[in-house]
Amino acid sequence: MPPPSRRLRCCLDDGRNRRSDGGSRHEACSAAARRRQRCAGRQRHRRRPGSRPGGGVGGGRWRDVAADPGRGVGLRQLPALRSVAGSRGLARRQRRGGPPRWLPGTHAAAPGRGHRRPAGRSVTTGRWPRVAAVAALSASLLGGCAGTVIDDNFSALEAYGTEKLGTPPRWLQSDGERSRMAAEVERMLAKPLSLADAQRIAVGYSPAFQVVLAEAAAASADATRSARVANPVLRFEHLWREHDGERDLDIGRALSFSLFDVLLLPARREQAEFRQRQTRLKAAAALVAKVGELRQAWVEAVAAGQLADYRAAVAEAAEVGAELARRMQQVGNFSRLQRAREQLAYADAVAGLARARHTATAAREALTRVLGLPAGLAARLQLPAHLPDPPAKLPDDSDEALRSARDERLDLRLARAELDRLAAAMGLTRVTSVVDGMHLSLQNNSESGEVRQRGYEIELPLPIFDFGDATRAGARARYMAALHGVAEVARRAGSELREARAAYRSAWALERHYREEVVPLRETISEEMLYQYNGMLIGIFELLADGRSRVGAVIAAIEARRDLWLADAALKGAMLGSPIPPPAMQTGAAVADAGGGH
């Protein structure tokens, strides 16, 4: 016969588990009778002949929890405590001052009245939460820290910029760093801006390049996240049914996670590493492109300013000739035709000056945009008066050097990295094309008056309608496209290098020709014309006409030096993998103007 407390709890369980779905009272009573029989059966199993006081039979099905407090069952695992009747029984014992007999570690339990568990049920307080926690922790540790990877990628970019370009980039992530960089920019702009200082501003202050660095960091974080297992999902259900003032509780607990992600974690990490490698290469390519754009803009701005200054001197000399012609016509020493020629020369010089100043302004603003200067700092921008002297000899541009440079080009390395990633992904696609998901759900459900339900659920898609053949075919096609893409990039890189080398050689030879041949000859002619004027062999207007013919040679020499430095920037960009179109060779203006004479 069960003790009174046990009988009371069973009766309370029976009252809370009556059917509330419209069933008959007779069926509810029958169900209650069956529950009472189960309760009595459990009570009979508590004490068997030969059992130890306060403990179960040695080697039997039952075990006294009070006798082994270190392996007791927690409150969360007891169905009696989950039911309302069990909760009330616990409250009554607490009011009487006695320890609840269901608590593990209670040594004051009466002999033979400790809570026992059936054989085969877990003694621990839930093993599956620990398994899920260990799996999630392992996945998070294997995934890596996003901040550390971002810092490593930026350090690699700094090393590349220092080695290949002579200018490391700077990533401004705080107001203090931005303020310090702005102060450095102001110090650089206090004097004529050199090419080295312009590169430091472009890759360390320009907002456009800061966007590139931030996007590279975001791409790196996305790659790190792709290597991690998705977070487990906890589902908790708390349902009840009320009937005749009684409440029947149903509590469901489930912890689910993607077992597929855990199994494919090594492959996901490999794919993430490929993505990190591509992110570093793309950031380096953006750095090279930024420096190449800056070099081109700086050369254009300095050359345009030099041409504008020279055009201003030409216009001033033409104005003097036009005024002299006007006065000589007034005194009758000059014809109307001769004066018109001098006035036309002055008008052409003024038009050329206007065009040169507009070109200089446009080139200056283009440089300002590349540098990322605000209006206040842009107004303080000073440029050198002329371009630097050209190199004394040609750089090493042999076929072996170009072949080595081609293999180190960023675009070719990026294409090879994409090919490696797709090759590794094909093995993963063979699995995911058939089974693209597997979820494991660990469940723990309880119901009033019923034994706790534990178990697991595996969700696995079946390849019935989609066998994955289209996915595998697409992966093979993408791999073949990447394979041919590597060949195309390699051939295009070789062609661009040969073109850039030829353009640099031509520009170097042409600049040297103007500097050592054309301009010295024009200076010799001007000196001889001046001697003849001093000997009264020619007049002033013949001397002015010779000066106008000399203008074309000087302008052509300035443009030849500009084209040389543009070709130098194009060659360096082509060797690093960010090609710039080489400059077009200008026509010989000096030869055309030489026949103008007077």
C-alpha cells in the first residue's frame, strides 16, 4: 500500500490529467485507475526482500539517490517535481521543516523512502547539453578570431606596400589617428608636394582608399564567419490544457544544430582560407591601382603647370611684339599687313595660354580628388615648377625580368587563387550536391503525470527529385572557366608587359632626343639670330619670329618628359598587375613650327 503522501500525489496527478477533449467521464476515471495502478507498482518496487535500509538492492534495477549524493538526479529531471502534485508535495515537506527527499545529497532521508530511478535512465543532469556545448565551443575555437585575421591581413598589406611601392598604407580607425594624419598632411602641403609625399597622402589620408581598406576588412570578416558552424537553436514549449479548474502541462525542450556543418568544418575552413587569400590579393591590387593613379595624376598636374607657365611667358613676349608693331605703324615704319601678323601671333599666344591654364586647373583638381583633400587643404596645394630629371639609363626590362614580373602579377595570382578555391570546392560539391543539410535535434519533453521523454531527431534531406547532377555540372563548368581564365590572364599579362616596355623605351628615347638634340639646336639658332640682330643684319620682328618658332620645341620637350614619366608609371603598374594605358606619343611640334618663320 503506497504511503499517504504517495497516494495523495497520485490522486492529484489523476485530477490534473483528466481528458479535456470532450471524452467521457468514464474514460477519464479508467485512465486515473490505470495511473493509480502504475503508482502502486512503482511503490512495490521500492522495497524488495533483502534490500539495504535507505538504499536499493545490490545489482537490482533501482538505486537510492540519497545513498549516493554525488550522482543524484537534479530537480529538473524529476517528473514528480514537474507535475503540480509533485510541486505541492515539495512545498509541504518544506513547510514541515524536513528536507525534500528528492534532492540529491540529502542524507536525512528515511530508509527506503529515497527517490530511485529506473535502470537505463541517465543519472547525470542531462548529457546532451554538454555534448552540444562542447561541439559549439570547438567550432568557435576552430573558426578563429575575426579581429586577429583582419589585423594580419592589413600587416601583410603594409609589408607589400613598403616592399613594392615604398609607401605603406595607413588605416585610420579613430578620431585621434585621423587628426594626427591631417596634421602630417598640413606639414606636407607647406612646401611643394613631392611624388613620395603625394603617395603617402593618397594611401594614408584619402577617404576613397579608406573605403577600400574597410571593405577589405569586411570581406575578411565574412570569410572568417563562413568557417564557423551556425549557432544551435533552442526550442522551448510550454503548453497547458485547463479542464474543470485543473491545468495539464506539456513542456517540450529541444536543442538542434547542423550536424552537416560540423562534419564539413575542415572543408569550410579551407574555403575560408582561400577567401582570405583572395581578400589580401584584392587589397594589394587596389593599393597598386591607387598608387598608379596617383603617379599619373601628379605627373599630369606638374607638367600642365609647367606648360601653363611657359605659355604665359610666350604670351607676354607676343604682347610686346604686338605693341611694338602698333607703334611702328603709327609712325609709318610698318605696314598694316606686318602689324596684323604680329597681332595674330599675340592672339594665338593668348588662346594657347587660356587652354594651358584650363588644362592645369583640371589636372590640379584631378590630383586633389586622388589625394582626397578637402577644399581648405586643396587651396594650399603647391606643386613643383617642373618634372624631375629622367633616369640616366633604361631599367632592366629583359625577357627574363618580364617573365618573372608576369608570374608575380597580382591579377595572375588572383586568378590562380580562384582556380585553387574552385578545385577544392569541387570535392565539397560532390557531397553537398547530394546531401546539403543534416540537423540533429536533442529533445527532452515532460508532461504532467507522465514519465519524462528523452531522445533525438535527425533531419536529412533525401535526393529523390534533385540528384545534384546540375550542381556538379555547374561546378565543373566554373572550374573549367577559371582554368581558361588563368591562361587568358597570363597571356594578356605578357602582352601588356611587352607593350608597356616598348612604350617606356620609346618615351625614354624621345625625351632624350628632345633634351639632347632638338632643344640645343633651337637654342643655337636663337643665339645666331640674336647675333645677327645685334649686327643689324635682321630686324626686331625677325628675332620675334624666331622666338615663336622656338616655343614649339620647348613645349614638345616638356610633353616628352611628361610622357616618359607616364610611361614609367604604366610600366610599374603592368609589372605589379594593375596596368595603366601607356601615353600616346605626341607629334613633333618643333618640326612643324620650324617652317613657320615669319
